[in-house]
Amino acid sequence: MSLKIYTKTGDKGSTSLIGGTKVPKDDARIDAYGTVDELNSFVGLIISMIKQPECKEALQEIQDRLFTIGSLLACDPDKEIRMKLPGLFESDILLLEKWIDEMESHLPRMKSFILPGGSPSVATIHIGRCVCRRAERCVVALSTIHELPNHVLVYLNRLSDYLFMLSRYVAKMEGVDEIPWRART
């Protein structure tokens, strides 16, 4: 017997956190982990568009961390849960920094702001970076209401830096010129 994907339990605008607490679907916690889920989907799109195997591998690891963040954000902090959830660690942040430094070592120094674009994959990475920044803002808003697990905010902040560097790195690997912003004067 298979389970149906639809349960109808959210038809009136509420959903359950891990732990069973019912909250409205516009709750700050739902907004935060929903935006992290959207980011994870964009990372999947990026994986499907780029050709660099080392970057695809890194992005798949990032997807795993985003699932971890989503599960941590989906927990009712006032309830003890029965399942063991994965953690997010400082080593996850250090790994992002290592990947950023490695990509940056292959790139020319930035001399101006860079406009998003140049190729579909580069533009998509920039969209992912913007969604990451939005996820970070949602998590910051949630942090004013609830204490959050360690490293979540730092990871999302570093991830947006990673995605920016990835956009530059992929542009170089694709032979696409970066588009410098030239302000009107």
C-alpha cells in the first residue's frame, strides 16, 4: 500500500512543525524553511546547467546542508522530537570558505561590481545567490522571535558568497566575459 502525497491537513492554511505543533502557513518559521527549500531547488537547477564536475559535487553537498538547515528550522523548539536530525557544524562553513578560496585563486581581481548575466548558467547562479540572500533575511527575521541552531545564519551568509564566486568561476570556465557595472555619471 502506498501513501498518497496529499493529506488535506493543510487545506485550511496551517501545517505542522516537526514535533507536531500546528502553525499558520505564513508563520516566520515556515517562510524561513520554505525559502531555504526554494534555494535548494535553485541549487539543483544550477547543478543541471553547469559542466564542472567538482562544482556539481560541491553543490550536491550544499544541497544536503540545505536539507539539514530546513529540518532544523522546521523543528518546534519547545518540543522534544523523537527522530535524530543531522547537525550543521563549523566545518561545513570552513568547507564553503575553502571552495571559495580555491575558485578565487583562478580568477582575476575584481575591479568593479559585476552585473548578473553572461550566460544562462551564470545568470541562474546569480538568481540562486539572490534567493540565498532572501533565505538569510527570512532566517534573521525568525531569529528575532526564536533562538536558532548554531551556524545556520553564518552558513547562509557564506553560501551567498560561495554562489557569487561560483558565478565568476563558471563564467571563466565557460569563456564568458563578466559584465562590469558602469555607473552613469
